[in-house]
Amino acid sequence: MPGAARQYAGGVATSLSTSLAATCPCRVAEEHARSYGRCCAPWHAGRADASALPQSAEQLMRSRYSAFVLQLADYLLATWHESTRPRSIDFDPGVHWLGLRILSTRAGQESASRGVVEFEASYRAADGVGTQHEKSTFVKEDGAWFYLDAL
């Protein structure tokens, strides 16, 4: 994952090795945070060869949020269902993600084939601090979860 390290609210990740020890972007708003290396990094590194895949819709949601923070376009596209996947992803350099809060989950466990995750993602931009609130739908195909769309 060369170039995966980016600045985020949990600390400054200057290389992949230091980012592994830093707080995972999807956990910076939580009291008992996990390191990136023990949270989303294995999914980011293991998607291409399916050696490590999120086991639930919520895990995929968390890993996709972290991928947005770290600007991992390949991971985001690989976890986007082919029926709704854009051709490319453009990141806004003026947006700094501050934290993720999972509000609810419906289905989406390991044995399920569909799930919904409601979340709030806080950010800071030139015009101030804001929140993105969304209910995301996910589908599981051939053992892998994919983001489908927002309700």
C-alpha cells in the first residue's frame, strides 16, 4: 500500500509502518480505540488477494471510511458493487475527516447476504465543521461484502 499514509485526526501517519501503530481512522472518536494495524489495515492489504476480508457490513463500512481518510481509491473501488461503482474517485484535498460514529446496523452479520449501516462521519472543510449522515446498503457475494448505495 505505498502512499497510503495520510494525515488524519488520530495523528499524522508519515509512512505505512507508523500508520499501523497510529489510531485507526474509523476509531478516533471512540474511547477504546484500536490501532490501524489491528483494525482496518489487514482488510486494506488483503482485499486484492482475498486473504483478509471484512466479515460484516459494519466492518466493511469502517474499512471504507478509513480508506476515504487515507485516500485508498483502489480499495474503495474494489469494495464498491459493480452495479453502482463509479469509474474513479476524486478526493477533496480540503476535507479532513475527523471521526466516524456508527448509529445502527440492520442485518449485515457474517451469515447474512445484505445489510444496512447508518453512520455519521465528521469532517472539517474550508467552510467549517460538518457531518455526513447516511444509511448505506451492503451486499455479500462470493464471501465478500460490497457497498451498494445510500438509502
